[in-house]
Amino acid sequence: MEKEVISSRQFTIITFLLSIGTAILIIPSSIASSSKQDAWIAASIGIVLSLLVVKLFVTLGDQTPTLNFIEANEKLLGRFFGKITVVCFLSLTLFAGGELLYFIGAFMKTEVMPETPTMAFALLFIIIIMYATYLGIENFARSAEILFPMFVLIFIFFVVSITPQIKFENIQPIMEASKTSILYSIIRFISVFSFSLVMLLMIYPASVNVQQSSKKGFYIGMLLGGFVLVTLITLSILVLGPANTASRSFPSYALAQRISIGNFLQRIEIIMAFMWIVSIFIRTFMYFYTTVVGIAQIMKLKDHRPLILPMGIIMVGLSQIVHPDIVHSNIYNDEIWPIYAFVCTILLPILLLIVAVIRNRKSQGNSAEMDHANSNQEQITDASNAVSNQGNQTKPGNTDANQDNQTNHANTDTKQDNQTKPNNMDSNQNNQTNHANTNSTQDHQAKPDNTISHQDIQEKTDNPVSTQDNQDKSATSNSSQVIQSEAGHATSKQDDQATPDKTSSDKKNLE
């Protein structure tokens, strides 16, 4: 199956809506029951602490940039232990997805359609979820991008419409709650608000086009979602009061029922319900998508789509048995869910991060050792090349010296021959003059010829010497050509000297 990629803006929107999720329905009453009017303080502290949770997820994502959360488990922990941790994690996502379907059915049956069974709402909702999973994460991101402005507009209208009913005495006195109750409220808030953000590791950063922008979007989406929740908690306390907020199952819906503009614009809470359905849809999809893709990767399936229908049916059946009533649901969310979610969404990522850091350090150490070994090998190679180059340079030097010695010796012999042969020629000419006066003209002609040849020989003899001086200043590579040219000059000189000798001997014979 081809890899799907979403933009960083779409990722920010998904983060924003996922962080709100079911918290928009249940979190006001959950933390108001312990912190009373200071619930907004606990929520604000919980948002600050959630930055550390997001930092953990971002750091883990940076350590495994090409893997999703399921693949990272098997990559870092091995096949055996990785599959065990993946099964534990998928049990959480499957159970949480069924619980969200339960919330949808319970909310619609309690507040909107009392006569309709919860199975009908869960079935209709899961059909939408399955279809979105079938189309893929890209189409889901586009749908979230469309729903986002609707959510924002409804939220702004909701805040503006309920503001006239605010009573500031409901929030007083401030900081009356004990530290224990504040701490307990913070844990509840973080468990519902930020623990579920671990689902985003299924698409971050492997399926996001720009990693740096998506990293910022992770923080921005979480902070915006926290701002929405703190606003809803504060408005619930200011309008309904802490006691009334704690006693309600869905206090934010009861808050929307209070909207009345001029006794004309009333009963618009069902429009407000759209805002909550959108956020629950995003979170339910992420739980269902993680479950289906995780099971497909465990089973080594190339396509997860064949698992969509059976997992959808299982999740609908699970929604009918996960909680027998709303009281059991509240106890589970307050006492069991924080511990269960902490183990699978905080401790497991911390373990993966530690293993990833250790492995990266080992790989860096091995790469450093390899680089050191390669550098040593290169130094040895360079040294051997230098030694061989020195040997090659020494041998041509000796050869050149030998060639120079041979050249000098040849030049000396040539000079001696050239000097000896003209003297013999002069003596022969004198003998010819004494024996035959009739051939004096020939002797006088021979002497200038001999003189000319003697001068030519001297000039030719000087040329090799000057040539040798120039060649000694030039490069060593041309020495062989110089030797050949000098040998040719010497041969031609000997031929020139032999010819006058032969001529003089012929003349002597004639005489």
C-alpha cells in the first residue's frame, strides 16, 4: 500500500481536535468534583505539564523519523518483546475506541433521543469511522480541515452567547481546594487530555510532509485544545456553579441549554452538540485507525483494509459491554484509566526513547570506529605510496646521471676525433704539395675545403655541447631524445671527416 502524506497544517488541526475529544463532555464534572471552583487552576497546570508529554512524543518521533509507533516497537525492542508491547498498546486502543462509542450512545440517549437504543448510535457512528479508515489518512485529514472552521465558529458563538450569564461569585474563593485534590484533578485532566496524543505517533513524523512545521504544530494544537477545555471548565463553574457542574454527567451540554438571546434564540444546544461530535469523531477515528493498522502490521499484511469490517463489528459489540452504566464509567475514568493509560502511553514511549538513544549512541560509536580505521588505512596507503614514489624518483635520477655521463663521454670522443682528423688532413695536404707542384692549385683548393670542413666540424662539435647545456637545464624526461640527436650529429660528423680523408688519399695515389 502506498504511503500517505498529510500537511503540517492538517496535522495541527488533527492535534487540536484530538486533544479535545471526549474531554469536552466529561472533564468538567470529573475535576470539579474534587477541586470545586479551583478546577480551572488544575486544568491550567495540567496544560503546562502536558507540554512535557508532547516533548516526549516529539523526541521519540525524531528518533524514529521513518517509522510509526507500532513499527518503532518492533524495531527497537525486537520481534518478540516488540510484539508483546504492541499487543498491550492495541488492547488499550481497542478498549478506548469501544468506550468512545459508548459515550456517543450514552450522550445521545440521555440528552437527545431517550427512546433510541445506544446500539443504533454506535452502529451509525462506526460506519462513518470505517468509511474514513477505508479512504485513508489523507482523506481523513481533509475532512478534519473542513470541520475545523465550523468547530471554531460554533465555539466562538457559544462563548459569546453564554457570557451574559456569568456569575463571578461562583469561582470564589480562589485557591480554597487542598493540594491533594488539586494534584488528583491534574492527573485526571492529563490522562484524558494529553495521554491520547500518543496516537499521533502513528502519523508523526512518518506521514507528515514537513517535520519541523509539524513539530511546532504538535505544540500549537495541544495548547489550543487546552485553551478550549479551560474555557469550557471556567464557563461551567461561572454559570452553573461548582456543585452543579460536579453533579452533571455532561455539564458542557447543560451549559449550552442555558443559552437564551432575547427569549427568541433558545434551545440551540443541539447545534452545540455538533462541536462535541466533531471532536469525538476525530479521537474515535485515531483509536480505530491505530488498532486496524497495528494489527495489520503485526500480521505482516500489506493492506489493512480487509480488517476494517471485522474490527468495526468487534468495537460496536465492545461498546455495549464496556460499561454497564454511567456510574461504572465515571469510576473507571477516575481510578483505572489514568493508571492504564500512563503505562501504555507514557512508560512505553519512555522505554522506547531510552532504547533508541542507546542504539543511536552505539551506532555512532561504531561509525566513529569505522571512520578511525578507514583514516588509519588511508594513512598507511599514503605512506606506502610515498615510499614507492621516492623509489621511482631515485631511479630516474640515476638513469639521468648515467645518461649525462654517457653523453659527456660521447662528446669528448667526438671532440678528440674532430681535432685529430683535421691535423691528419693538413699533414696529407703538405705531403701532396712537396711531391707534386703541378697540383698546387688542387692543394690550395683542398686546403680551403679542408679549412671549411674543419670549421664546419668545429661548429657541429660546439652544437652538441651547447645543446647538452640547454638539455641539462630542461626536464629529465627529454634526455633520451637528446642522446639520440647527439648520436646522429656525431655520426654525421664522422662521415664528413671520412670523406675529406678519402679524397686526400685518392689524390696521393694519383700523384
